[in-house]
Amino acid sequence: RAGFQMAVPPGYHGWGPPPPHLAPAPYPTRPPYRPPYAPPPGYAYPPPGPPGPGYRYAPPPEAPYREPRAAPPGGSYAEEKPAAYQAFKQQAVRLSSAGAEVGLSNGMCQDRHVKDFLLCFQCWLWRTYGDPERNGSWRLQRLDLSRNTLSDESLCSVLETLKALDLRVGRLLLSGNRLRGTGLAKVTDYIWNCRDPLVELDLSDNEIHGEVGESDGISGLLRCLYITQAI
């Protein structure tokens, strides 16, 4: 019985490699794998090993210039009026584990003292707690300015300063002064913008009697306290 025999292409005798014109076509080759983070073509790799003597590494990129933040008004009060600043620290400031308290009540802060008080107060906050943009907002456990017969204008200056400094006061005691409609609106505005809830607010014995123009201020304050759950 004749066995199976493969057909031999013409010109091939069966031994040795086939001639080039009869060799099978090679498989298509893939391009070399290049990971996505590989350097671009033509990149010259640095030679292996440590750099030679005298080699200087490239300096790191410089950080963008940032103007240093200036101290608030009153930042130099301690240098300008050291005796008054030390008296404020000894008589008005009380520090405890619960937080700081500032109290100038019973005639210790009159209208003529308000400007100096605010400058000294801001200087003390800056020196005690540092920059609020880096260390967080300033917080005060209690601010007591009660029974000083302060005018409505003076109280407005105090409340505007508290708002501008974003000072979080837990207990705000302003009883026994001459707060009126304008000052009442400043109190409401401060509470609206204070991010921490107010624990205690004392406005007793002021010149708020619910007169024309004041009733709206009282309603606004009560609505603010209700919405913010301050008390």
C-alpha cells in the first residue's frame, strides 16, 4: 500500500532549509512595549552610578511669593502703651481650661475708653492666639461689658469689631448700657455671621422699649436666635 506523501514544492529536494523564495512568511512582529510613563523617544538616560565630582543638582522650584499678613489694628499696642496693655491683661483677662474670658464691667470701660479698649483687645488676641488664618478662628468664652452706660455708638463699634475679626464669643453680656435700635441691629448682624452658637446673650437694662422702629429690631433678633438656635 502506497503511503501518504506531502507534496514537495518544485525546486525543493527535502533536505536542509528551504530556499528563500520557498521559506514561509514570518509572523508579523509587534513594536516593543513602551509603558505610558516611559520617556519620549530620543531621551538620553543619565549614566548609572553617582554623579561625578563638581556635579550640581538642579535647585527645587521656588514657591510663589506670598505677601506676609500684617497684624490687625492695634498689633503694636503692647509696645506703644505697655502699662495699659499689662493692666488690661491683669484686670480684664481671665484664662482657664474652659477658655478665655474678658470682663470690663461696672464702669471699667466708658465711652472714652472704647477706642483704646478695641486696639488693646485686638493686640491681645493676636499675641495670645496668633494668626487666625493659620491657627483657626479666635474664640472667647465670655465678653462682659455690662453696667458701663456705654452709648449706642460705642456698642456699635464693639459689635462691628467682633464681626470683622470673626471672633466667636460664647457669652455676650451687654446689660446696663444705652443700647438702642441701631445697636440692636448690630447685635443681630453679629449673631447671623457668627459660625458658633451663642450660649448666652444679656441685653437687659438698656434703652430698648419697643418703640417705633425698635419693634422690628426685636422681632429680627428673636427670629435670628430661633433660626440659629443660639439660645
